[in-house]
Amino acid sequence: MTTPWRLTLDASLLAHRDDPMCRYVQLATLGLDGRPANRTVVFRGFRPDSDDLIVTVDARSQKMAEIARSPFFEICWYFGRTREQYRLGGTARSINDSDRFLAGLRTDVWRSLADAVRIQFDWPSPGTDWQNHDAHVSAEIPDSSTPLTSFRLLLLTVERADYLNLLADPPLRQQLEIGQDGWTCRRVNP
Ligand SMILES: Cc1cc2nc3c(=O)[nH]c(=O)nc-3n(C[C@H](O)[C@H](O)[C@H](O)COP(=O)(O)O)c2cc1C
């Protein structure tokens, strides 16, 4: 059964289907120093037959160390046209080529990326001291059929959602949570 937040989110995505900006979301993790860590990432769709969100990441990036220490995440996602905000919280899982069941999905997503995105996984390690201009501009476009080892998928399993709709009159705010008996939804004051 489709989850309640997913139904609403699908409608928001549909309402913004001609707006590529709607795929940029803010992904927060717990920093290694215990402080919040937040960054923009691209929503790459849902894992087939699942409500898990897919994000592509570099294995060498800071967020991967953070997720290895604490897998919890929160996404904040704003849809301008419909004035909706989603805060989706849950558990992240990183997929590399050693995962038998999901290696195919990783390869499919790699193949779907533009060359300009694929090449970034061959750049010097993110977040380390600037090396030189050439290390970036002379990187060769990687083989489109085989993902580089630095390429990871993050699968984000949502366990709770806070939904705010400011276009509704009166404004609508709902808190959804997954429990043993499925999803519960509570309407709260905005
Ligand atoms: C528009 C935009 C889209 C981005 N998309 C991604 C993405 O899909 N995956 C990613 O890992 N970083 C993406 N980034 C870069 C991140 O925001 C961040 O700078 C980088 O991942 C390093 O973050 P970290 O040090 O917290 O790991 C994007 C940045 C911008 C501005």
C-alpha cells in the first residue's frame, strides 16, 4: 500500500514536473562533532517497488562518514508553487557494488546520469585541500556502463514525516509516523 506522505509527495512532484529545481532537497545528518550537518542534494527518484528515496553521493564525502556513525537523516523539501514543506526523517543506507541485490539499481542510476555529473566522481576527494585546477579539468569522462568505486547510492527510508501546507485554508500540518500497525497521521496546529 502506498504510504500517505508518498501520495501527497507524488502530487507535489506532479505539480512541479516542469521545474527541475523541485528535485533539490536539503539533507541533514548528524555531524561527527555532534552538530547538525546540512547540504543540498538531488532527489533521483524512488527505489522501485518501495518508498525509499534515492540520492547519489561520493563515498569519500563527509556525509558518508557521518552516516556510518549515525544513519539518521532528515530531509527538508519545499515546493514553491503549492507552498508545501515536507520534513522526512528516517534511516539512510549506503549502497556499493558489494550489495548483491542493489548493485543493479546502482548501475542503472549511474547510467542515467549526465557525463557532467559522472565525471565528478573522478575528481579529487571532496572536502580535502584544493589540489590544482588540472586535477578537475583534465579528469576523463568515466565509462558510462560501470560505476566508479567512489559512486554510492544512498537509500533513505522514511520513518516519520512532518507535512505543512500553507496554501490550504486554514493551513494544514500533519505528523505521520510508522509504527507496528502501519502509518499513523495526526493533525496538529501549524
Ligand atoms: C544544486 C546542488 C545539488 C547537489 N546535489 C548533490 C547530490 O546529489 N549529491 C551530493 O552528494 N552532493 C550534492 N551537492 C553538493 C552538496 O551540497 C555538498 O556540497 C557535498 O555533497 C559535500 O557535502 P558533505 O561534505 O556534507 O558530504 C549538490 C549541491 C548543489 C548546490
